[in-house]
Amino acid sequence: MTIQINVKLDDHLVKEVEALVENGHVRTKKEAFERGLGLLIRACRASEIEKRIEIIRQGTENMPSLTQAVVESHEEEP
């Protein structure tokens, strides 16, 4: 399903997008905005994941890394 959204944009931004179309980077202004919004959404999601990982990681700084734990477990074997 496609939904139409009307937005007011700065003239400079529109000219930059039109230049992207003229230079063949994208086929249409619509494609430029969709790709740009897609990049923004992925960046925001990546940032949220990074924050979650940091919360999980907090308090584990003094714990051995997984690699270190595996190496030490093999060293303990007879």
C-alpha cells in the first residue's frame, strides 16, 4: 500500500535531490527520498541496538572475553 504524504521542504534540499536525479544517482525524487528515509531508519535502529548492547555490557568489563574463556578451558583439560 502506498500513502501520499505532503511535506514542505527547504528549496536547497529539493535542488540537491533534483541534482541526484539529473546525475543519475537515483531515477526519481521519490526514490531519493525513500532511500534517504531508509538510511535514516536503519541508522536509528542501529543506534538503538548499540545502546541495548552497551546496557547489557555494563558491569561485564572485568569478565573474561568469550575467546579467553574458551582458551582457558582448553588449558585446564588434561
